[in-house]
Amino acid sequence: MASLWHISVIVLVLLGGSDANPAAPPHLDKKPLQTFRPYNIAHRGANGEIPEETSAAYLRAIEEGADFIETDILASKDGHLICFHDVTLDATTNIAEHAEFAGRKRTYEVEGANMTGWFVVDFTLSELKSLRVNQRFKFRDEQYNGKYKIITFDEYILIALYADRVVGIYPEIKSPIFINQQVKWTDGKKFEDKFVDTLLKYGYKGEYMSENWLKLPLFIQSFAPTSLIYISKMINSPKLFLIDDTTVRTQDTNQSYSEITSNGYLSFIRKYVIGIGPWKDTIVPPENKHYLGPPTDLVARAHALNLQVHPYTFRNENSYLHFDFHQDPYAEYEYWLSEIGVDGLFTDFTGSLHKYQEWTTPYQKQEKKDHGH
């Protein structure tokens, strides 16, 4: 049976205004965020089970023990911030079934390459709300396809604020170069300004482990270092610099993987961020596609600079597990937490990670106050 808070959050999300600023929920005596073990970060919610970045996916992740719920922030044609991963709607919505939108496909240059599809930036919030979200992968449970709407940044925040324990949020400033090119706000502000304004509206602020941060935990993430540097003057909450595959250059500064993982660059970016979020195969490059190779020194070098490391993305399916783990996701968690020693994990299956951590490092009444390195 759904808990009372679960039902109340659903009502808030379904009935609340998309950009409303409701009274903040009272700071009740909630169970605090755990800080004594690496963070369980629900990647796009519990999207291994339920279509990604929907209210149901986030509610399920919270039920299953997530420390943080993660999302990607984009903007609609009329400037509303939404939770959605791709700049196109093709892969994870039913837009192809909407005849009224058949003529709205466009081609844009996105991060140096031409892309064709139905773009988020060409639809108003009202139009986006008429769509329904589908499971991205055919090999995952599709029974929830078509049941849930795209949600706004505000609605996502409300899900965390009204949880029955302290739950952190982990929003990404997604594709900021493209969004700023295509969406203009009448007040002259940029995408990053609107992103920060939303967080400040709900009281998110404060350095890592500060009193306010522990009440309203937040990590801000982006693949674009200039966005992280830009917002550092506006909000002092902890930030993570995301790092893509070794062949991918940064979308804003056109820097190579070797440049942004050099000691010199890590020493520079640490003035603005508390950690890095690398693709896990760049930390431990695979051999012959299916086996673990020797780990790089990236985690050690980051920790030496007091930077946390939150790699992505951990998935239970056999096709994502190296043969070394014998088709056992718990073996993968053990390897990354015990041998590599990371500080948080982005996972599609937050329930699995929570169970593993409860077996190996159960929740303690007296928590240590410092976390990381």
C-alpha cells in the first residue's frame, strides 16, 4: 500500500502549478541523509524499472533507499525548465503517435553534429505535458509505458522536499550551449540563471556538509565546465564536473579527455567543484570489450586533490556487466566500493545498491560527520 507521503507527493505533482512556489514543507524531524558511506544516486530515478525522469521513477527510487535522486534539466520553447535527458523527444516519449506534431521535426547542430528529430525546445510546456514517457530500453519492463507525464524542475524538487526522510537532489545543467542558443527569456537571463533561480527559490544553498546543505542536500552537475564556473558566483552549493568517454571533447571549451583529466586541469577546476563524475569505463578501461583492464590513476589523483569521484552508470543487466563479475551486480558494487574506492555511484537500480550497502555497511545511529577524502 502506498504510504501517505507517497500519495501526497503525487497529488502535489499532478495538481500543483508547473512553476509554482508553494510554501516550503516544514522541516520535520526527518531521518537525516546518511553521510558515512558512498552515496546511492538514483540515475534518472529508478529507471531500470519505471520510465526515466518521471514522478513514479523518483518515488520508487526514494522508496528503495536512494540518497539522491538525479535528473537532467532542459528548457521548453516557452522557457519552462523540465526534467528530460535527450534534447529530442523521439526515444522516450509517444510523440510519434501525435499526428498534430508530425510536421514539427527539425534538424539542429548539437554539440558539433547535425541531429534530426522532435526537439524539446520546439514545444511549449503545455504541449510537452500532453505527451507520455516510455521506457528507453526494450529489454526492460514496458508495462508503465504511456502512463506518466514529463515533469518540471519544480515538480521534481517537490518530490524530494515532501519525502518522509531527507532526500538529496542531483540536477544536471544539460546541453547549456544548445539551450541558450534556442531558448530566450524575456528578462534577458540565461539557462544557467533560471536553473539557479529555481534552486534558490526552494532554499537550496550552502557548502558541502553545512547545516543548510544537510537539511536540503544538493549536488549540481554538468559536462560544461563554463556553466559550473558561471554559477559558482550565484550559488555556493557543491558541484560535480562530469567527464565523458575518452573520445569526447567538452561541449563548451572543446577540450580533450586527456586535457580535462590532467593534474593541472583538475587543480584548476577544484576551485569550483567538489568532485568529478566520470564514465566508469574511463576509470577502469575494458579489455576486449568484456573484461576489466587495469584501473587508471584518475581516482587516486582526484582524491589527492580532495575531489570526490561519482562514476556513472551502474546497471544490473548482464549486457552491462563485465565478465569478471559473473553476471552479479553485487560483485560489481563490491569492486567499485571496496577496491576502487569511489564516493558515490549513479545507478539505474537504486534498490540493488541499497540492499548491498545495507548488507555490508548498514545504517548507523551515530554517523560520521565527514565524507569523502
